[in-house]
Amino acid sequence: MACWPTGRLLSTAARLVEHAWVEALDQLGLTHAGMVALHLLGSGPLSQTELAHAARVQTQTMSRTLERLEREGYVVRTRDEHDARRHSVVRTDAGTAVWEQSRTLEADLFPELENAGAMRDALLTIISASSARRW
């Protein structure tokens, strides 16, 4: 692996991290997308469209995520009284509790890094540069 190009290392690390996250979140009855939605709802109600935009996913994708969270009792969707096409999404107490449980997963699953800040900055740079054309 020491000879692998950086892109291959990043891709391999991403897959391994994703597998670990999926397994840990499954134990909580969550998906990664569900955890993101619950995080975004921490500051208060949002519309499904606002959530999708903030999560950088399509509205249809967010709709499926919210359906699952609603079945689990983690969110409630209500129709906007002024616009029947718009749904307001609120995190429930159960949603807040499972979000709190999920917040420690990173520390629980991954080794502490000596220079985590520099790695984080590099990842943000890669994501920004790679996603500029998409979103």
C-alpha cells in the first residue's frame, strides 16, 4: 500500500470507513443519510427541499430517507398550512436520542490521528474541488 497512488488510498479508506459506519449505524436503526438528516434537523424544523439542499442530495433521495426515519419514529412530517405541497420536518425526542448516540461513533470506530486537523482540511479541499461541478 505504501506505493499506491493517493487516490487509491483515499478510495480504499473511504470504503473501509463506509463499511464501519454502515454496520454501526445499522445497530442504531439508522443509515448514514438518516444520521445526516437528523443532524440537520437539530437546529429546528426544515422543509424536505431545504433538507435535501443542505445534505446535497436530490429531493427524491431525501424523501426516501425521511420515509424511513418517520417509520422508525425519528421524525414527523407535517403539511405546511400555507402551501400543501410543502412538508415541514421535525426531529422527535426518539430522533434526538438516536442522534446523540450516533455522535460518538467516529471516536468509537476510528483511531485517533496525530494531525487530524490537517487531514480534515485536506479532505475538505478535495470535496470542495470535486463537488463544485455537482452542487
